[in-house]
Amino acid sequence: MTTSLDLGCGPNPKNMFNADVVYGIDVRADLGGNIKCADLAIEPIPFEDNFFDYVTAHDFLEHIPRVLYAPNRRNPFVDVMNEIYRVLKPGGIFLSFTPAYPNGEAFQDPTHVNIITEQTFVAYFDNVNRWAVPYGFNGAFRIMQQEWRGPHLLSLLQKVEVVTLASDLPKTHA
């Protein structure tokens, strides 16, 4: 049985991968069914580790702040990426569909506080560069596909095991 989670789903979670069971998360508490209420800018995804085969985010990530000071400095976008990684099964797929730079749609909505580019996932959340690690990202995604669909960037990422290199380990003295 396959499971999918749609972030910021509103009343109708999308099922892009034809999963057997579909769940959703939204900030609205009145939706019911398989939709849980959570504000992912400040709360974790309310599901257990390695639960989903798929996670989707349509017109959602651009609403997650990059930095918050409440009361201490946090990186909510990095936190959301950690949460997506956490709830995906090994080999699970994350689909992001978001208006992206340089298109005006990335900026026109005043609630768009996180501007995504072609390099956001490739450089910061991939399994090669992992530039988000210093900001607290502890996962790794293989970039399966990225393509433009009008002003939206469609990104498909696959959860991969984090490999720790010997050079990354703390030095011990004998």
C-alpha cells in the first residue's frame, strides 16, 4: 500500500502519484478526513518517521519563511526540508511545484516569502553539494528532474541515505 502527503493541500489533497492512501496538511483546522492541521513554518509534520512513499508541495514552499526570530533564530524552510526528509521512506519521492525566480509570479503575491530558484534544491538539498548542512539540514536528496512549467519550477527529489565521509567525522586522539 502506497501513501502520499500533500503539504498545504486545502480541502482537496493532490494525488500526483496515484497512491493508495492520501493525506494532507493545511493551516486550516476545519478540513477533517485525512487532513491534519499544522503550521509548518513553526510546527513539525505530524506523522511518524519513514511513513510516506511520496510528499508533494504545490504552490506551498514559497510561503515558508527562510528565517524567523521567534524568540531565537530559526530556518523554517530548512526545517520543512528536514521534516519532508524525515517522513519519507528511504527512496521516497518529494515533488515541489512552485513559482520561481526569475518569473514575476514568484514575487507578486505578498505572502511569497521564500523565493526558489533552479539552484535551490540542486545546491542546498542535494546529495552532492549539501550547502544547507551548516543551516541544520541533515538529509540528502537525489535530484531526479527539474523543469519549467510556465512560471513554476517542477522539482522531483528522491530521499537517499546520508553518507558520512571519514573527513567529516570528529578527530580522535589515541
